[in-house]
Amino acid sequence: MPAYGTRSRIGGCLVEDNATRLPGALDRLMSAIDQALDAALPKESSLSILLLEQPIQQLTRLAKEAGTVFNNQTNKANLVPLAFQSADAKSDNPSTAVAKVISSVERVDADDYFERMCEAVSKYLEQSDSNEDEIVSAIDSLEAEKEREDSQINRFLNFLDDEALARVRLTITFRIMEAIAENAPTANQTGHQLLAEYVNRVLTLCESAKEIGYPVDLTAHFGITTEFNLLDYLSKATFYSCLPVWAEWKTQIFEEKDTNQTATSHGVVREVSYRFRVNGQNPEFDKAAFEARLERIEEDLLENEETSLQPGIICRRLTELIFLAVVVPQNSQELLSKETLPNSVEQLISLLQLQGKEAVKEVIGNLKERAKSMESIATALISILRLKSQKIISQVQRNSSQQFICVKRNIIEWSRLEGAEAGVRDLLKGAQQGSREQVEWFKHIEICDRPETQGLLFSVKVSAELSEYNLAIKGDSNSIQAQRLFPQKILQVCWVPYCSQKEADGQWTYKVSETATVARGWVLPAAIQVEYDVQTLKRRTNQKGSEESKQYHAAAVAAFVVLVYCCLWRIIQQLKQSDNSVPIEFTTLMLRLQEMGKESDEKSGDSYVYAAAQALEAILSEDTPIRMQGAVLQNLNGKNSKYIKPSIFNALLSVFPIAISTSNTPTVPKIGLISYATRPCDEMSFFNEDEKGYLFLTQSYIAKAINEPFSGYELKMERMQSDVVDSPQQLKKQRLVQEEIGYLKAQGCQHIILLSHAYGGRRINRSADYNSQLTNKDFLEEVFQTFPELTIYTMVRDVFPATRLRKRLPNEAAFEILRAGDHTSFLQSMEKVRVRDVIPVYTFATLFAIQEDKRPQSGFCVYFLVSDQRVSNIDWTERARQHLVNPEQLSSVHPCLISVLRGLHFIEAEKGVQNGQLIPVLDPFSWISPTTIEAAGEVEVLHTRRKGKVLLSYPALLSHVSQVLHRRK
């Protein structure tokens, strides 16, 4: 089992001789499935009756049931052209700005923390009168540990680059909020007064905690593990996500190794964006963030059994409760000063220690009464951001331009290091009493304005330069046309809940769930029905022989998804067969009906059904165009059903190709696009990088030039492929991508876009060469040499946070930046970041929010061309650069490429038509960054309260099955 607070993943590695036994086992399973299908089919009938013709009529019927209209016609979408503009630039018409972005160029004045550490250790040992041999031996020991891939030293260096830097960014968020509070005009404005008091309390409590610590002992009420200090949690940057209104950061793709102005040292420059939480709606609880947080605290502290929660969760929830109770003011007249706030904290702790759960219940009730205050605080913040953001940024810049990560000497286990020989491990302080080692390391670093910390070993200077720029309208809007295109046949797959129960006469009955009858109209005249009983998948705890039952449960949930996949795969293969050897084409609509939605937990069977359907959608995409959409049965008759039903229907339509118009006749007949990513599927805490396995996913598209129903492109999803790679060498080679390039070439594509995504790994440093495995030089060299006649565009994309300055108008569908030159101010705001090889070429934004008046946060999706000059033939990259950058506006290929990138946002759109506009989606790559483990097709198979979790990757498991089945076709 993994350590407490960590996760392990399995599913990609077939242990022992299972790889050789799998084909034979699948042969037997498929034989049994064939026999079952033959027995189930009536005589003189074939599976072809499942394929429904006249799909437009079938979809019209579904739309009627959904309470919406099937819009089978050409729709328009008005696209507003934008350009990046420096916030301090003079503008003839200030109202043209539609959104603003706060960004920071962060320079870390050390590209090699280890070298700096060794120099500091050597100097300290020398000052401690160690002889030269002892010093050399100590440094050799450190270097030997550094050579081990997953050594404690390497984990600490990553800690400095991730968690320690997060503390620097946390300090900047504090100073941003401090500047906002100082610029809040409090006279006669209650909301601004509340905001200023709220910020003051957060800052004061954090400062006082450094001196007092605020010890808490609730062992009498919540068990022996609930003795802690508030400081333990307030020192973590991630803790402040509990604040419903606060600034937060997001690291972007830009990074560059740089030399300082005097060329005396090297550093790393990266770009960080800042945005604001504004008490937004939590979709899981359907409540504002503040109320949702209180509900989660209440559930964990008062409703759950203590033994069912990990000890760290209880302590964190108690800390959140105390923290929010202190920092959220009841009214604008309730002021806490630096002198009175510590007394309030200690009184609250004393109350909790005395009355336990009764006091917790009372404090939560009191906090719920402050929900209106939190809404006022959020509204005040939005107002100040819109009016005074430039002044705030200038003020923060003056106060946050330079900080130091100070590492103290006590981080080293000197007794182990002095005189140590090469091979000695754990030379730094380690985890204490079952906690994570990062918690201990935080005790030995400080973020300071000056490197004057007592007991300093070494320091790293971090400079931050904040800037602000606007997204401003440039020119008149461009109206495009779009229309869905439908095949001749469709297939429907429905997941339907069933239940087994023992009747009074002792007989067992198996029947459809009573709640499923509300979805009867969603089932077409012919469909494949996947019947499931969640009780057979439910994870049970506290049973006799529970360890053995966990293994049986893991085997059962794995067998479930394999069985459903093999049955569906066999049916689909038979449906594709025809008499003239030309495969029959059809599109598959998969509807997952479930009794429980967001209220289901990780132990319920519903989570396994959800993950299985997600995984099957991905793996079956190799054989048929397919889209899976879920529907919670109780919501189909709920108060919001008039919104939910059309959303389900429109989401299903996103599986069909889309025709999208171009201003001129396309000059490129066919354009291919491969979107690809990786996700860990085999990882344990003790694995080094060579032992980890990754799930490799590719999604291909083809855009074909058309004249009907208008001049433009038909954009169609081709297929999704998956593979499990178990070595860094295979990951860099990217066999699957090369196969897909060959496939698209065979389809007639001479221009192919490769769009890689960060997924499942460390997010920062993504454009740095040493952390860009999916666009590494060797891979690009091999691709260009294998396909020299193709023009290949290697690209990445990122979504940047922005604050909307106005609503999206009814006649506006989306916003875009079409030219690389219009990104100039965007690059100038990061002038220290040398992005000569990462060039922004296209930006797409929707500026959409569910509650536009109250939620100003939005984002924009930027596509970057990665142009690597190190390949052996510069012509390979220059062709792509000339077409996509298009500096002279002479390339006839450029608008064709932009049309394909734009089309991605429309083909994946699920909102339908609003105000006569076809509404696109901001991020068409939801499969890249799922928000839950179930959405990624992963399920929990092993878990104990005092250990971590083991997740099974359904997609990785099915990839092995799929490869065997396709080899035996």
C-alpha cells in the first residue's frame, strides 16, 4: 500500500506471464460471447437491426423528449477579433477592452539548486574544522544520492522548485490582497469595509501564528491524532484554497534558462498568471464556495464516523473551521486588531477543546449566518478589480519585486553526512510520525525579503515583475456559418440500472430500477442495453476477511469493464461487416443512466459505472465515432430538468462532424490534426522514472475542404488510439503519434498539426527542453526525416485566466486573435522570457460565465507553435513558421489552419444555439484534464484509513485487451 496521503496507480503493467496468457484467455471469452449472441438473436434475425437509419428523424424524436428543438440547419456565430494591449497603453476608445490579465515574470536566480547546496555544505564543514577528506567524502555522498532517480535529494530539489516556490507566490497573493484592501474606499460602503477587515484578519492571523503557533488539542473529542498547531497548516500554500475570496496563481508554459545582466550566474525565468476566487458556485454542492466549504466541514466533522476518515483530513477540517470563524467578519463594525485577534483565536480553541462537537456545530451555524457578508466581500473585490487594478499592480510590484527562499542548516542530517561513504541514503531530515517529508522540510525553509535567516545554509533569490494587459477589440466582428453533418446510420448504447432483490417467497427477482422509467423516452426503437446492478460493484468495508474481500472486489470491477468492452466490441465489429467488404459506417450514441450523481461517493457502485463508461468511450473510439453522455435519473424530473435535458441532448450531438465556413475557398484539400497526451497508469512511490508506466492517448481529426452546404471545411473526429509505454525511451519515441501521422498521410493530408498536452505530470516548466518529452528534439528529428514531404506543425496550448470587464453581448459567440503579430503586447509583458521557439499564433475566448454579474473570471485558450531550430534541416520548421506566423499575410494556408483550430471549439461544443448564435466551448480538450479520477476512467480498488489509495486505470487495462483483439481481427 502507498504511504498516507499518496496514490498509486496500476493497470498498465501485466505482471509475470499474464502478457502471454492474455490472448488465450480473450479467445475463450470471445467464444463465449459469440455463443451468447447467437443464442440471444431470434432466428432469421441479425444484429443489423440495431443500426437505425434516418438519423435526423431519430434525433428529432429524442429532442422532443428532451424538451428542446433539434436544430438541423445552418447556424451562424459572430467572432469578435481581439489583440493584446498593454494596460498602460493609451487607447482612443477604452471601452474596447473586454478582459484583463495579471501576469508575473518570475526569475529564480539559480538553475542548479544542488550545486548551490554542495557549495554551502562544503563551506559549513570547512568552518566546522572538518578536514579535506571528510569534506570530499560528504560531497561525494550527496552526489551519489543525486544520481539515484527518486532519491531524497532529488525529491527535495523538486520540492524547492514546486512547493517552496509556491510559498513565494503565496506571499505575492497576500500582497495583492493587501493592496486591494488598502485601495478599498470604505466610507459608507459596507462591502468594501468587510473586504478590508477580511483581508486584515487573514494577514494578521498568519503573522501571529508564526509567533504563537496556536496549539490545538481535541483528542478527547476526535481521537488521538487531533493534536496539532494551526501553524502546521497555515504554512502550506495549498491550505488557502479554503478561502472563498482570495488571489491565486497558475503557472503557464513559458520557461527559459537565463543569465543575469552581469553574466555571473544563471537562473530560470517563468511566467505565472494571477486570478481571483470570488465565492463562485461549487458545482458539486450547487452552492456558493463559502457555503459548500462549510457543508464539507460539517460532513467530515459531524456526520462521518471518525474511523472512516484519514487523520489528516480531520485536523485540516478543524483548522479550516477555526480559520474561517476568525477571518470572516459578521458585519462591518466588528473589527479585530493585531492585539485582539490572538485572544479571539485562543478563546475559540478553548471553546472547541471544552465542548467538542457541540461547539463545532455552533461555530458552523454561526458561519452560515455570514454567507451574505461573504457575498458582499466578493462583490467589493470585483468592483475594485475593474476600477483600480493597474494601481494595485503597481503597488504590489514595489513591495514584491524580490524575495529569498532561505534553506536552514538543520535540513541536513549532519551526523549521517559527516564521514558518510557513497551510497548512504536519507541525508536530509525525513518524515516524522507518519507525516509527509515535505511537512518536515517546510520547518527548515523561510521566505524572506532578505537572506538574513538565523542558521542559514544557502538562499535562492526570486524576483517577480508583475504586469497587466488587456484583451481589446480590434476591428469588426466576423460571422461564420456552421452546421452538423449526419451519417446514414446511428447506433445507440444505453446503460440502464437494474436491481436484484429477494421476495417474500424467497425467490430472487431481477428487474429494471423503478427510477429508470423516467428515461424511457430517451431510448431509441433499437438499442444495445447494458444492464448493471450497482450492488455488485459496491465497495464494502468492515467485513470479516476484509483484506481478501478487497482483492475479490478489485478483480470484480476489473472483470466488469473488460466484459462490457468485449461484448460491445464484438457487436460493433459485426455491425461494420458488409457483403462487399466495404465497412458499414455509423455513429454511436452512448447514454449512461444512473440513479446517483454528484452525491455518490467513492465506495458506491455508481462511481465504477461512471469510470467504466468514460474508459469505454475512449477505447471504443478506435472502432466507431462515439460520444458518451450521462444522465442522473432523478434530475430528469427535477426542478432544473428544462435546462438539464437540452444539455444532455446537445452534448450527444457533439459526436457528429461539423461543417464550418471560411471567408475564401480553402486552398488545402485536407488537413490532419493529432491531439495527444500522456497520463501515469503505473506508479508507486518507490518507482524510479524508468519503472513508471504511462497511458499514451491520441485523438485524430481530418478537415476536408467542401463546397456544400457552403464553402469551408468538414471537420470530423477520426479515431482515438491508446497505448501503454513502460520506459522513458518509448515515451520519447512516441510510436503511436508516428503511426497516426502515417494514417493521416494515407488519407491525403499534406499538412498535419501535432498538438501535445501536459497531463498527469508536473505542470511547470513545460516549454523547457528538459521537461518537454512530447515535443523533444529527437522525436521531431525522426518525424521530419520519416515524413519530409509533409508540412508538420508542432504545437502546444494553454488556458490563461482573465477577468472579464463586460458581459458577452447577445450577438457575440466568441472572441479570437488571428494573427501572431496581435500577440505582441502579450510577449512584451514577458520580455525576459525568451520565447523565440514558442510562438503564440492563435487565441480563442468565450468570456462565458454561469452568473455573469457575480463571476468575472474567465479565460482564453492560446495555441503556440513550437519551432525548434536544432533539427538538422531548418526548412522543416521554417515551412510551418511561414504559414502559421504569416508575417507578410501572404500565406493562403494560414486561414485554412486557423479554421481547423477554430473548428475544434465548435465540434466539441455542447451548449447548442443561444440567441441565434452557435455557442462554442473554451477548452475542447476535457479528456486531457478530467476533474475527477472517475472522469479519467480510474477507480479506487484498495484503500485503508492510515495508508494511501491504489487506483486502477480502466483505459490502461482496456488498452491491453484492445491491442490483442485488433491483432486477431
